[in-house]
Amino acid sequence: MTNMRMSICPAVVVAAVFGFSAAVQAQDEEDPQTLFTNVHVFDGVNEQRIENASVLV
């Protein structure tokens, strides 16, 4: 039996985070903010990732 590793595309993770944030924001009257720090961002345009970035959602 071989070991299989599941790989998740960073763009999918970012899309999921933004989608979840939009759902939370739609439920609250305030504008909640979440800061993700020390993340690697793939923008879908460039081949290289932006490393050790901060993303404010």
C-alpha cells in the first residue's frame, strides 16, 4: 500500500477564506476583520507566490 498525500491549491484556500468571510459579514451589522499573517499567497496571475504576507479580510 502506498502513502498518498493530498495537495490543496493555495488559490482554493484563499477563495474558501474569502467566501467564508463574506458569509460571516452578511450576517453581522458590523464589519468584522480578520488578519492572516505569515501566509503564502498565489494570485493566479504570476507563477511565483508572495511569501510571508499578511492578508486582511
